[in-house]
Amino acid sequence: MEYANDKDFYPAPFPSSGLQTFDLQRISLAKLLNGDPQEGKRVFNIGSNDGFFYLDLTTHAKGLQILELAHKMHHIGKGVMENTPLEEKRTFPIRPAYVGLLDTGYKALCIDKDGNPDRLEMFNISQAGLFAGNEDYKLPPWLASHETIFRTMIRESNNIHNTILAILEPQLQIPTGSLTSLHRLTSPSGAWLRVLHYPATADGKPLPNPPTPPHKDAVSLAMLFAWQGGLQITPANNPNIADHEEEDPKDWYWVAPQPGCALINFGDAMSVLTNNVIKAGKHRVCSPPGEQCKYSRISVLTSARPAETTMMRPFKSPVIPQPAGNDDALTALQWGMEKVRKTLANVQRGNEKAAAEQIAKEKEAAARPQLLVASA
Ligand SMILES: [Fe+2]
């Protein structure tokens, strides 16, 4: 595979020992596209349990195409993140705070003392912005020349997301098209293509707190392309612990990126639509492990989200338990806004707290020699 040994992608190896890792199942895209019933069952079982799997893209030309696009996205992401001044990046606005949906625009979670993005920065390209035609959507000059690649990446990702969703329909005993019709490329939905940049720390050591604290995604499906480690999952997925709360440290497992594979996870929208028959995978993102920590990390993420007008209530099906009580379902837009706002506030709070602690530590360290001199 082209790029397989490129230092930009793999600046250091994922540690081969000493880490608690989780060996996710590997699903073949070719088998899914060919309607292999056993592979379909495996996807359903994964959705009923851990909620994460490797999708082997090398098995089909469609997979190789999206892999190539993901590599291009990595190059674009690295280039613009490293070379575009912060003020210029900020000309690509996110939605107003009351909307909350982080489906478009540039965001830096923290700025360091020298005025540079710290811990995590990202840009989002709105699927609806490029395909729904319901808004005057324009990319900023620093991204506009890449619009064709963004469009192709979003379109091909949407095909893969819908391939997976279509496989679940008969197993959930819901009519054909029940899920895929909610995830059309051209429907306003809040779906996005995202590039994340985790700058390396100044001292090359891992951050004490994960830049992305524990959460479940406010999407139906997410497809992650990552080359360095960082993602951790908790297979225990303890239902008694809130989405944003830490699990027991021993329950967090590293997920090693596999060349040629994307990482797929089910999001919370699927757990609502199936009343938890399909479970969202809880995860967090830490500094990369081992030697990889010395290098900045870029990852590329695509999402499938239900169309904005979808009522977020479980499908009627003999295999989906029906909730008791009043039907006070939100639309996917209302549900998504609320969920993203909460997650984002939690991520922001965690990062600001960690950044403040870091500054306090540095100040303390800087003051120490002077105190010694003063007392000498
Ligand atoms: Fe996530």
C-alpha cells in the first residue's frame, strides 16, 4: 500500500508490548458488499456487544479507494494544521453555541501560552453543507482548493456507512430501507467529515488527562482513520457509569491502528433507535503510546447521523423492546444539539482544567530556583 511506510503516518511504531490492548474483530468490506450472511451476523453481534470493529478496506476496490482518500485527507490535514495561522483558521466558523452541532468549522480546544493550538484542534466539513443545498455553504480559502476530495470522501463514506446500516435492518427485523433512508447523503443531518490534530507535547511526554475524555458519539456510525495510537475503549461498557464518567482505569484498553483498516464504532443514535439492542461504544482519546507520543497525531473521522427530522424513538420490531410511558421523543436535530453540547462542554472543561493545571505546574517550577536563590 502506498504511504504504508511514510514517516508522516507512522513516525514511530505502536508499542509491541507493555500495553493493555483490545483485539477487535476484523470485518471484511468485500464480504459485506457481497452480502455474506456470516459477516453480517458478526457485525450485528459486535453492535450488540462492544460496538467497535476493524473494517478491512483492502479486500475491495471501494475500500482501497476510500483508504487512498483518507491518506490524502491526512496530508491535507497535516499541511493546513501546521501551516495556516490560527487567525486564518478561525475564519471558518462553527455553528452558534445554541445550535451546538459540531458539524462545520474550525475549533481549537486550548491555546498554549505562546498562542498556539494545544492538546486538540479540528476542522469539520458539513455533509449537508456540501450536498443538501439548504444553505449557502462555503469553505474558507485555506480549505477551498480541497473541496473535490472532501466531497468524494464524504460520498464514499456515506456509501460504506449505509452498507453497514443495511446489513443490520433484516437482523433488527425492520423493513428494508428503515435505517438507510434516514442517512441519505443529501439530507440535512449534522453529519460531518472531521480532521483532528493532536499536537505533540513540548516535553514529548503523554498528557496526564486525555484530550478527549470518555464519551459515546452522538452519531449512528463513525469511521476513524488513524495511524498512530491514542484511542482507548472500555469493553466492559458498564451501564451503571454515566457516558462522560471515567471507568475503572483497568477497564481501558488501547486499540492499535491496523494498516488498511478503518475503525468503525456505533454511536448513541443507534442505541436510541434500537432501544440499546445496538450499543454505542464508549471511548476516549489519550496521547499516543510509547515513542509515538513524541509526534503530533492526525486522524480523519467521518460520521453518519440520522436526518434532522427523524424522531429519536426505537423502531417497532419484535426484537426491539418498546419503552413504557409517554412518547416524548426529540427530533434528531434536537437530540443531537443537546448531546453534542453536553459532550463538547465536558471535553472543553476537561481540557481547560488540565491546561490550567499545567500552567500552574510550570509557574511553580519557574518560581522554585528564585525561591532557593532568595533564601540562600
Ligand atoms: Fe468520539
